[in-house]
Amino acid sequence: MSRPCSVREAAQQAIAVALSLAFLAGPAHALPQEPAPTPDPVLLTLSAGAFGTAFYNSSVRDNVIVDVGTTSTATIQDSIFANRGIVQVNQDAGQASNQANMILIVVGSGAAIADSLLVVEVAHENNIVHSGNVTRTNTSQNVLDGSAGIVQINQNTGNTNTNLNALAIALGLAAGDTAISMSDAALRKTATGNQYTVEGTLTQSNTISGLTNYSGIAQIAQSNGDGNVAANTMSIGIVVLNK
């Protein structure tokens, strides 16, 4: 017989295993408390804070690529079963491409503020790519069965691409009834001086199928073109109050 999960249990299951954990408790880095003349339900007095910032910078510059008559394949099939926690996978069958999986988890304890910030910067500059008569295939099929937690997968079969999965979680745990949780993600891209040409045939396929019996957060980025950014960014703020 199943039972309903409390908010606290749901939060604990969501983050499962922390890849990057910032934890501050008690008076360390305490924020100043300002006394209020009368009780005010809007006024928040905080005794501890946890802050985390993660930066990702990807630069793809000055590449000259001739990709003619090739077949490129990235496949994940019948795998990643019954996992718990965090799974990160990168597959790259292209050229001059960058891939990254990032997780930032910040936890504030006590009457606390938890603040996480994820900043992503991507630059594609002065690349020359000529493609012709190529076949490129990315496949994620029949994966994650019975798994729970956080999964990040990148697959690339193109050239001068950037694939990114990024997740920021801020978790505020309060012993009383005061907590603040803030999480944000910012993505910036610049592209200048690039030249992309195609002749003949260009056959491309991205497939995601058969993701069953999975609970949690799954991010999958697939790219089979040239000069692209495929990014999944997510920010989550969770407050758990214990009275």
C-alpha cells in the first residue's frame, strides 16, 4: 500500500544526491536582523544564508571543417535502468563541439535564505563549415526504466555545436516558519563571422522514445546540424517549513 509523500520527503527525493552542495548553518554568514516595532507578517528576519553561483563558458572559434560523405551516429539504447541519484552522459560524433552537464544545489538550513544562480555564456565566432552528402543520427531509446533522480544526456553528430544541460536548485529548510528560496538561470549567446554551406544531401534524425517508469528531472539535448546551441536550463526554488 502506497502512502502520500510529505513536502519534505518530495524535496529530498527530488535532489537525491547533491553533485554540488553549498551548506551554511547557524550564525555563519548571518544576515543582520533588524528589530520591528510591531509584528509584521511581511517582515523576514534571517539568521543564516546559503549562496551558490555556477558559470559555464563555451567558445567555438576559428575552425575550418569539410564534412563530406560521412555517416555519424550517437545512440543510447536499452540502458540506464534502475538508477538512483544523478546520471550524466555525453556522446559526441561531430567535430569542434562542446558538451556540458551542470548541476548546482544550494541548501539553507534554519531560518534561512537559499539562493542559486546559473550563468551560461556561449560564443560561436569565425567558423567555416562545409557539409555535403552526410547522414547524422541521434537516438535515445528505451532508457531510464525504473530510474529516479536527475538525468542529463547530450548527443551530438554535427559540427561546431554547443550542447548543454544545466539545473539550479535552491532549497530553503526552516525550523520555524521563515525561509526564502531563489533560483535563476541566464543564457547568453553570441554568433559572428560564421560561414555554413551545404551541398548534395543532408539527412538528419533526432529520436527520443521509450522513456518509461521514470520519476525526477530528465534533460536531453540533441544536435545534428552545424553551429547550433541546444540547451536545457531549469531553475527550481523549494521552501520546506517545519513547525
